[in-house]
Amino acid sequence: MKNAKFALIFILIALVSLLYLLWMPDLSKLRKENPKKTALMEYREKALKEKRRPYRVNQIWVPLSRISPYLIKAVLIAEDDKFWKHEGFDYEAIQKAIEEDIKAKKFKLGGSTITQQLARNLYLSPEKSLIRKISEAVITWRMEQVLSKKRILELYLNMVEWGDGIFGVEAASRHYYGKPSSELNPEEAARLAAVLPNPRKYNPIGDQRYVIHRSNIIYRIMIQRGIVIPEYKEVTENAKSPPY
């Protein structure tokens, strides 16, 4: 009985993967073209239209070279610390997410890498389902074959949602801090990175406990790795408190 179930699941996965490969989006265009509209933008727009509320996308494209290195590092720490090493999937994170799903008796399957998030934002619905996860996996695998890591990161940082109608780091930086993303300091970078799990719920410039706690963790990791050189006062204060 168990073997039959596993065989059925395998056939289903193989069938969906084959069907999806037949109408796989042309990812090679992403090497030089910047997408104008994503599936996530369309999803948000449709949801607000049904509620008869206006929706405007705030997005400003910038090359990776014009984004603060602090922000890039902070986002990688927060969202995908193994980004430069994996090939699209963090198997340890996926295994942990599956174990948590089994305990909670719910299908969430987190542990998404930056490449997976980009695939989902560009082409798929945010609604959770097995078919969506399979489709996401196929696009992710192909994306890692077609695009360089730098290009994947550049696309992600320009397209990730950072609040209602706010997409990409440049729009987020100007909206929350009134300056271009190239001028973000380490604290601001950590704050922006901290809200990415749920940018429509959390505000990087607010006083929400979750944002303060998570941004402090990200900032301390940046110090530990030498990304940020702390001031003398900060060093002496940290010496008095237990290490993270």
C-alpha cells in the first residue's frame, strides 16, 4: 500500500514537472531584460481590485553595484546565508521545514532560498500548494542553470516585496529612509532585511519587537563577520553583555 502511494506521488511529480517544462518561461531573457511586472504584483493588484481599492506599484530598478554592500550582506544573512554555495535549494532548511510541518500537521514547507523566492515572485501565486511547490522547484532548478548568482541576486533585490506596493530595495530605501539604496548604513540595512519574511506586516522604521530583535541579530552577525566595524563605545558596551 505504501509502495503504491509513493509510486503515485512519483508519477504525479514527474507528470507535473514534464508539463511545466513544456511551457517553462524563457528564463534566458532575464540575463539582460528586467521584468516589468511579476506574478506577485498581479496577484496583489487583483486582490485589491476585488476590494475596489487602488493599487500602485512603486519600483525603481538599480544595478547590483549601486546597492549598499551592507544591505546585500544583511539580506543574505537574513534570507539565504548559503546563497553562494547552494544550487538553488538549501536541503537542510527544507528538511527542518518538513519536520516542523509534520509536527504542526500543516503544509507550509518553508526554507526557501533566494532563487526559490525569485521564481515564486516572478511566475507563481503566493498561495501554498503541492503543485505550486513542484513548479517552483522546476523553475528554481532551471534558473540556477541559466542565470549567474549575481544576476539572480540583482533580480531578487529589485523585485522582492518590501511593503504594500513597494517592490525592490531602491523603492524601499527611498520610501522608508528618504535616500538611495547605495547610501544605506548597516543599521538601516539590518532593519530592511529583518522585515522580509512578512514585509506587509512589519515596518523597518517602526518599534515592533520582532523587527528590533531580528535586526539586532542580523547586525551582530555582520559585526562578527567583519562586515561592520563597530565604534569604540559599541565594543565596550558589548563586552559587558553576554555574546550572541
